[in-house]
Amino acid sequence: MIEPEEKTYASGGTIQVAQRSTAATKTIIRSALELMMNNELLTRDKKTPKLDEDIKELVREIEVVIRTNLLNYGNEVAEKIRNDMLIAAAANPSQPVAIPKKQESGNRSKFLLRLIAGRFSHLFSGSDNPIFPREVVMGFDNYLDKLLGEVLYSELNVESQELLSQFQTDDDGEIWKMIGKNDRHKRFAYNILIRILLKFEDFDWAKRNFISILNNVTERRSGFLFEDKHFQLLFTALFSDLFRALWDDEESIKLDFMFGDGTADRLDGIRDTFKLYKESIAERARAQVAVG
């Protein structure tokens, strides 16, 4: 039986999940605060504006986690029901079965890709003459999948969904600006970028591997050949904020604190190698012009 306040139109499931996740979050926070007060861990003299802000941030994070997992579980159940009905229909074709519509998938569910590709989205969108075709994003997704593996990719995808759901904008530039202002968001997003960047400690091999994986998709799908000049632009867009942080001693120390001792030095080494690589490409281009 449907309760009177529940909506019955198409988006009702999402609305009900939002209501239930909010209610669950309030219950959890209320119980936690009561526990702290009963044990005198939270007293009036300890209640500060900073604590209030931290509690609000915690409330938002818990609600996002609950809501995302409820939605994901609902999608999994719906998919299982759909598959069971397909099997039943195949076993008894004489009886028509109304198969539920398949849940949205593809790029709409690729939250990790949306987050990281947002670093270079200006290179393939928002222009009448984009530098890359959109197939480069599909190639980059293939690279992420090979780099991270199926299990880690899936876990980071869920966490990326939780992170992106906290921003009320689709502007990739604005999203990354807001990420940079929040240490929790920054720790998660930068961790992924650093994981990618550290693969380039053996720069020549990693660059060839990266270009090869992308071209395996772009050449086949659109005939676009991803070359060194494209790699430079994408690499710079992906890691410019990390490289910029290395110029600031305080930010470098923070990188080591957040991601492990020696992180800043390793990133600095990759940056130096990339700089030499760009200089060699520029020198080669000048030589070709001189010969021509």
C-alpha cells in the first residue's frame, strides 16, 4: 500500500529515497549527539561555531552515502528482477511478459570518468572547433579501467557519485574550484590524480602506453589519431593544479602529509621530465620548420 505522501510518478523512487535517507541521517546524528552528551563529551563550553560547521558537513556526507547506496541497491534489485523475467520469458515464450525498462547505464553512470575528465573537458566541449573529439573521453575511460582494475574503478565510481552529488552545478571548472577549497574533497580527488600521475615515473613508457590505449578507441571509432601535441595539452590540463602546488612549500608539505612522505618529490621529478619532454617536442617542431 502506498502512503498518501509518497509520489507515484516516474521520479517518485528518487524522491522516496531522498526522504528516507534524510530521515535515517537525522536518526544517526541524533543518536550520536545523545551518546556524546550522556558521556559529557559534548558540553556547552565545547560547542563552538567550528564544531557546528563540522557536524553539518558530517550530516551532508552521511546523507549522501546513505542516499547513494539506497539508489544503487535499488538499481541492482531492478536489474536482477529484469534478468529473471527475461529468463522466464525465454523458458516459456508462449506467455508474454512485460519486461521492466533497463536502468540507465553507459556514460550517465560513469561518475569517476565525469569527475576526472572534467579536468580537460574544455578541450572537447564548449567550442565550435574542439581540439579533441569526444571519443578521446571514451579512450581515457578505457585507460582508467586498465590502470585501476575493475574493483577499484567501481569503488571510486561510487565515491565520485557521492562527491559530485554535493555540487549544485554542472560546470566542471566550478566543481574543481570547490573541490580545491575543501580538504576532504581535495584528498579524494587529488588521490586519483596522483595515482595516475605516479604511473609516469617511467615517463617514456607510460606516455606510449597512454597514447596507445587512447588511439585503440579513437582511431577505431572516429579515425582521430591522438599524438604528442594532444598528449601535452591533456597532461597539462589534468595535472596543472598538482604541479602548481609544488611551487608552494606549504602546499608541498600538505601533499606529503595527505598522501605520504616523498610524494611531492616524486611528483616534482615527473614534472621536470614532462618539462624536458615538452622542450624536446618544441625543438623538433622548430627543426621541421627550418627544414621545410
